Amino acid sequence: MKRFPVLLSAIFMALTGCMSEKDASDVVLLVSQSDGTAAEGETVRFGIETWTIHDRLVSLDISSYDRKTGITELDSRPLDTERYTGEYIYRAPAIESEQEVLELIFSVTDNLGNTQKVSAFVTVVKEDGMLEESATSVLMYSPDSGKPDGFSISTLQSLYVIAAQDTEVDIYVPQNPDSDVLGKIWRSKSGLRFAKMTGVDYSTISASGLTALYANASKNDMVTDISTGDVILIGTDASAEGIILVTGVFDEAGTAEDRYMFNIKMLH
């Protein structure tokens, strides 16, 4: 799972009109978030820092919201201090769909009744297998470059098409009539099929999600008009094998550095 810090500040929310200037000046609430995405059963750590300009804070309440169950109370902490620093560990629940976005609401109140709230969001994905990266930053060059111009899904390695057995060449870049231009086509010598998709979240796709998408996709023996950001499903006529995210298409001057770069996730 990719980790990234998220900082949510009640000061920012006040500036954008989510709360009154009076509340913002009286009570400050900062929430840091270790993850924006978690699989079922995984945990997300929230760091909490809050203070008031008055005598003391009196309570910290944490709840969650989703469209199906509404508001759920998660934690309530009595406070008796001007400043509080702590943390809350949230465990992602089981969900019915492939992924759901849940809102966590942090609320702190001081002794004069001033309240500050911050919302954080966690995308929960089904545990059944949000696919992990099998290989990243793979390079596959133009056949005119003199560098590896094919790829094997069994070894997850680039290869020279001319030196390989056809059954090893799952993906390759065909010769382009204009050798100075990188052809925007991939083919296969092993019978691999391609399905370029739109609206697919490569980062969170699960095994079951990929299988279902591929089963209903239009499969072809080539993929065309390849550009950065494309998501390409790969497999046989019968079943999915994996999914590719094109992270770069480089058509440099000459032919030596004309190449594709991509990440790939495999089902097995």
C-alpha cells in the first residue's frame, strides 16, 4: 500500500468558510493522516493536536459517516488541559463493494463551548486482493533503438525480440515504417490479448475487479494509440492475466532513446 502524509487543519477549514472566525480563533484542531487508502482490516493512524486560547479543552469526539449506516460514534475522550496531543488508530471495516470512501469526523470542544471540527477521508478497498505491483518502471524500446523491444510477463523482464522465442514475447513494439517516429502500437507473439480501458483506477484495482473488467472487455491482438496514463488489461481469450499502467511515452530525437515506460500488476 502506498503511504503518504495528509494534514488536515481546522485553520484551513475556517479560511474556506466551513466554520466561524470566532471558533477558529478560540480552538485549533490539526489532524495528520498516515494513509488515504486501506484494505479491509488494515489500520490508518491519525495524529491529533489541538489547543484553546481559553482555560481548557473538555472533550474530543471521533465519529465516522457513510451513506449506508450514517453516523457511527468511534471514540469519545474527556479532556482537561489547554493543549492536547494524541493519536487515533482506525481499522478499516469490511465493505460490500469493491471500494468505499468513508468520512471520519474529529470534533473538539473547550470549556466555553467553542467547537472545532475536521473531516478526513479513507478509501477502503476489499481485502480480496488489491493487487500489488509486480514490476515498475519497465522500459520497452523501439526496435530501431538497438535495445530491448519486447517484454515477457512470465519473467517480468524486457527482452530483445529478435533473440527470443516467439512464445516468450508477450508484448513487443512493431517496426514503424518511419523509423524516426516511435510507433504507438503494441502486439504479441505469444497470443496475449489486450483491452485498453478508461475510467479504471490502476492504484486500487483488486483481483476480482480485474477479472470482472476483463471478462466484459473487448479484447484485441494489438493495442493502438498508446499514450501516458493509459490502462491496458492483458490476458487470454478466456481469462485475465494482469493490468498495465503506461507511465511514459518517449519519442526522442533519433531512435536510440525511443521507448515506453510502464508498471504492471499480475494476478499470479
